[in-house]
Amino acid sequence: MDSLEVERTTTGWAARDPSGLLSPYTYTLRKTGPEDVFIKVIFCGICHTDLHQVKNDLDMSNYPMVPGHEVIGEVTEVGSDVTNFKIGDCVGVGVIVGCCRNCRPCKSDIEQYCNKKIWSYNDVYTDGKPTQGGFAGAMVVDQKFVVKIPDGMAPEQAAPLLCAGVTVYSPLTHLGLKQSGLRGGILGLGGVGHVGVKIAKAMGHHVTVISSSDKKREEAMDHLGADDYLVSSDATRMQEAADSLDYIIDTVPAFHPLEPYISLLKLDGKLILMGVINTPLQFVTPMVILGRKTITGSFVGSMKEMEEMLEFCKEKGLTSMIELVKMDYINTALERLEKNDVRYRFVIDVAGSKLDQ
């Protein structure tokens, strides 16, 4: 398909500096190879990591930067060697768009742990071109890093699952925490946390939401179906809940003490860290030693887990709670996200937005 060899431009919304303010930016997409899929972006979720990246919180941002890694789109062209997708397919793209394919993680189908992985934005592709994300009209992605959205699943609902959904599903699977009857805790009820409650409930777990205030109690219990709600500053309730949880998914993307949560874990309980934090966390060792507890981390999930998770969510009828916005609202959305003022994930209607103004 000769047209695939032509360089094309698209317009996205990019940050130019650590102010994180986004505005229209037209750039050239990389040339499309035989394994590549050309995707017209329809929706894109906004993740807390996007905020960290545009504001250079992690001291590794390159500008201009078009964020967005919860991308839903339509395949409009495919390379000559593409076997998994056809024109018209509704597909998703997550956090990673490349890997080395030779290291142990790549050969074990956990390419998200490849040391040479290529991020979907704020990175450089193998051809030397900067990668840009889904806050844009189009993307060119290697078929290995594209996933089909199951028929019957609302595409805008699927967007947050590509990051938040698989981020929760992967460690529960890997750590053997999928069987029903377990008692789990979800710390922090944001984008990842709200999907975590839904996935853990669908696995048949008793789910406790742990939050710093009481203000999300009704939503956690009545809307998301949590079984219990703990306010971390309520010492009496926290003490009563000691040694009661098999695992805690810690989604808080800011500095916080770990001891109060380690004490909630049973013998062999696992604290799974997911929040991206650039200051060191601390804990005293007896809390871990005396209960043979584990503090571990997990990073998104593999493409295989992404497919499994989407099928699981389709089968269980799981949806995300989203607020759909247009691209011209993006800077307000990021401001609101910084204040945790979203229930629970913003999704941009990219195809319905005017991208150049």
C-alpha cells in the first residue's frame, strides 16, 4: 500500500513547557511500515501520569509533548504485514508502543518490563522521531501494541480500561489474587481506584475503600458497590480493621505514610504500589517482618493481559465512570484532575473536537 509510505501530518494538543498548558500543535507522523496500523483517534482518556508528564514532575519531559495513552480509535489503513487488524476495526492503544523483543520480559510476553520499551509519548521511536500520544487526530502504531475493543463495548467506556483497568488486573493476576472470596483494599478512589473497586468486586472479592476523608463514602458504597469504607485518620476503625486484608492496591500518586496500611494486611498480605511518586516512601521493618508481608509494585500490564482484561470487563458488564469533554476543555480538565475534581476519569471526545483552534 504505497500511500502508507507517505509522511502525513496531524494536529494534537501539546504542552510546550512545564506550565503544562496545552495548545494546538501540528506535526508529522512517522512513516508507516509493513507492521503498522494507522489509527484515527476517536476518544482518549486523561490519566494522572499525563499531568505529571506535561508539568515535568518527574524531570524527564521533552517538549513539545502531546500526551494521552488511553487511546481509542478506528483503523483507517494497515501495513502489508498486518494480520491482526482490518480497516474499520475499533482498537485501543495504551502506554507502550515499542519494545526490544529480545530480552527476558519480551520473550515472556511481559513487554511492559522491557528496559528498552518505547512510551506512547515523550519518547523517541526507533526511527529517531519523537513519539506523540492520543490527544491528537491520528497515530501510527505497531500492530503488536494495538488491541481490539470487544464488540458491544462502548468505546468511550473502554478508554480508561487501557491504563487504569489493566493496571489493576495485571497484579491481581500475577500475584494469584484472582480467586473469589479474598478481602481487598483500594487506597485512593481516583481513576485507577474506581476501576479497581469494580474489577475486584467482579472477581468476587470483599472490597474496602480506604480514603483520607468521608466525602466519597456514598459513591464508593452505593455507586461502585464497595463493601466497606475506611477513613485513614479514624484510628479506632483502622485498628479494628488491622490484619483483615489479603491485599491493598495503593493508587495514591502523592507522598503518604505506609505504616497505617501495612497494619491492615493479614499474614502474607500484599501492598501493591501503583502511584507514581518522586519522593521516597518509608516504613518500619517489624511491620513487614512480623506478618511476612510484601510491598511490591506493578506497572500497567502486557498486551496479553490487556486483551484478557477487556474480555473480562465485557463478560462482567463493567464500565468506567467517565466525564466526556471536548479538546478545548483540556486545560480545565487537567486543573480539575490536579484537585481530584473528577468522577472518575475524563475522556476526550477527540473525533468530535476541533483540534486546530
